[in-house]
Amino acid sequence: MKSDSPPNSAKTFHVKSFGCQMNVYDGERMAEMLGAEGYVAAADGADADLVVLNTCHIREKAAEKVYSDIGRLKRADGSRPTIAVAGCVAQAEGAEIARRAPTVDVVVGPQAYHRLPDLLARAARGEKAVDLDMPAASKFGALPKRGAGQRPTAFLTVQEGCDKFCTYCVVPYTRGAEISRPFADLIAEARALVAGGAREITLLGQNVNAWDGEDAKGRAIGLDGLIRELAREDGLERIRYTTSHPNDMTDGLIAAHGEVDKLMPFLHLPVQAGSDRILAAMNRSHSSESYLRVIERVRAVRPDIAISGDFIVGFPGESEADFQATLDLIHQTGYAMAYSFKYSRRPGTPAATMDDQISEEVMNDRLQRLQALLNEQQQAFNEASVGSTTRLLLERKGKLDGQLIGKTPWLQSAHVIAPGLAIGDMINVRIVSAGANSVAAAALTEEVA
Ligand code: SAM
Ligand code: SF4
């Protein structure tokens, strides 16, 4: 039994996003679109008339989670909200979702969510509304313009999809081919975000550094050109970008790290593995050496840059010696932070049918050893910042009275007791102590560089 209110007169909604920052961005755009349609964000997701589960398909666990979440939406009185499954699980599993979970009303892929209002109207007429279309770039033009009430840090998707086909990865299938959004649209969206209160923008893409376009004068530019243009916007104080592929770190983008003050000294550059044999089997099209060379060149122009990465342990055929090569690469790089995962076999990807799949036990052991090293490096990076002065952009309230949490330029979470200050303020601080995942800061009255 559904809740009493039909979807088109439903008043409240809740969008729950899983997975990457691009999903967070998509979730925000869906929320804005539903707002424009007259829906109101539910104070508590549990009571919403419409729940959108914006899913992630990258690893099996993430993909399976959606089914338990759907089950949990049933309320004690037997009613349930209208349920829409969006995101990459929707794209990958399509109508199968509605068969496996009959309470799902709408299934919409990541390139078609601008049609959510129409799909909800169809669901209200009792149809199972499924839309997995991948129209090139059109969804952005169909979404409502961005406006007031932005958080101090905002995401801006500039590029979508992937043509690289790493053998373990579902992204080229769920997000489609690489597209770059037009320059003028991005400048307009960035301006709207800044006018709405954003002071930091993170440019997003599955391969963000593959972005290309034409500037206002019709000149061909890459991501560095876009960053340089955005850096001229008054009110925008910090620029970041993620996620990058090592092969798309162009000379211009590397140079921008040394020249553009607003570009923060942080680079998330996934490598996945340190063994060239495994990198080849992954179809990464770079070697450990070429990766290290990129890091060296970025450090040459921006010596204080914080490096982050992604790692997969237990890719099919990974020997202990291959794994040691990953640990060696981590030692050589020195990471400020990183994400690491056990290889997850994804149906339809080439690696899923490769021989020599690695046992769960070996993967667990390797992941533990890898994470111990990465945690050590993160702690060391945080400790090295103790005593330095810097600027924090305050993003949210902390647990303690008067405590606010912000980010340093190096993307460290920093907590500070700062009565009288507000979210969105940029303040001068000294880092006073370091933990594994964050640092403590003290507010300063004097200016810092
Ligand atoms: N485009 C980025 C790159 O080239 O590294 C990565 C984007 S991907 C959405 C995010 C991360 O998920 C990857 O860097 C990889 O570490 C991880 N990942 C992707 N497929 C995976 C799989 N089958 N098993 C485990 N981790 C996976
Ligand atoms: Fe996936 Fe590889 Fe594309 Fe990154 S570059 S999104 S890991 S296929």
C-alpha cells in the first residue's frame, strides 16, 4: 500500500546519494529540480512522500545495498513513499530492479534524471516508469538554473563518462562515453554558485582532466584553461578538481598548479596498483614510472602539494610481488590521504572473467597492510603541518559548543573553536595538533599568507 498522497501532489521528498562526488552533485540537481516542481525537502527522510535512492554500482557491496534500502522504506503502518531508483545501479540493472523490488515506481539512469518529473507523473498513473536513455549532454540544459542558498563549497560537474575502459570498471557502461560540458555553461553555473554563496568550487568528472572545450574567443582549451578563467571570478576563492587520470595530466594543468593561486595544492591522482604487469592487465595505459614522473613534475612547480590516490588490491593475478610493488610506489609517492578498495568483480567487465581471481582472505590481508601504510603516511602528513599557519574555509558545525569545521588548502579537515564566526567564513589559523583524519586549529587575529 502506498502513502495516501499521489506523487504529483506529494509535498515532501528526500534524495539519498551514495558513492562518488558526481552522485552527490546529481543528487543536488535532482533536489533543485524537485524543488522547482513544488516539492519540499522532507525534514526527516523517513516520512518523505518521495524517496530518490541515487545509487552507486562501482563495487558489488554498494550495488547490493540499494535492495536493503528499498526494503527499509516500508513503514510500520504498511505504507511506503513513492520510490525512485536513480544513478548507476539504475543504469546497469534497469527494469530488473522493478522486477526484483516491485515497490520501486521509477528507475532513471544518470543521464536521464532531468526527466524525473515526467517519470513521477507516469508512476502516479500506475506505470512502472523506466528511463535509461543516454542523450548526449542534454540533461544539463533541461535542469533548473542554480541559485541562492549554496553551501560555501560546491560541486560543479564539468565532464562525464569515460572512454578508458579499465578492465575492472563499470563507469564506461553506466555513465557512457566521455563528454565535456560547454565552457559558457560552466562559467554561468559557476557564477550562479558564487552568487548563491559558494566560495570554493570543486570541478568534477570521472576523468575531469580530460575536459576540453572552447573559450569565449573560440580558442581550444583544456581543464587548465577553464581553471584559469574561473580564477578570474570575484568571490570565488578556491578551486579544486577531481578525479584525474595520470595520462591526462597535461603540461598546462601541471603548470597551473604553480601559477594559479586559487587552485588549491591538492591532487587526487588514482594509480590503482604499483606493478606494471597488473597496470597492463587493468588497461590503465600508464606505468608506475610514468605516474611517479607526473607526481615529480607537479611537485617541482608546487612543492607543498598534497597527493591523494585510489588503490585496488587483489586484482586477478596479483601476486605478493605485485602487491609489494604497490607498497613501494606508496613509499615513493608519500600520500596525504588515499582511498583503497578490495577488487570487486563486476559483471560485464573484462576482469570479471579473468583467471586467477584472488581469495577474500588474501585481499583482506593485503588491504589491511596497504591501509596501515596509508594511515601512517596520512598521520605523518598531518603532523608535519603542526605549527604552520594557514587559512580555513569553515564548512559546518562541529560537535562541541562554538566549534566549527573547515578545510585547509590541502583538504585536511580542521576543527576550531571559533565563537562569533560562521559557516562560510574564511579565517586565519595555526594548526596546533594532528590526528589521523583531522587536525586541530587555533584562530589567529593576524593575517597569514
Ligand atoms: N576515473 C578515475 C580513475 O581513473 O582512477 C576513477 C573513478 S572510479 C569511479 C573510483 C575508484 O573506484 C577507482 O579509482 C577505483 O579505485 C575504484 N574502483 C573502480 N572499479 C572497481 C572495482 N571493480 N573494484 C574495486 N574498486 C574499484
Ligand atoms: Fe573507471 Fe578507468 Fe574510466 Fe577511471 S579511467 S572511470 S577507473 S574506466
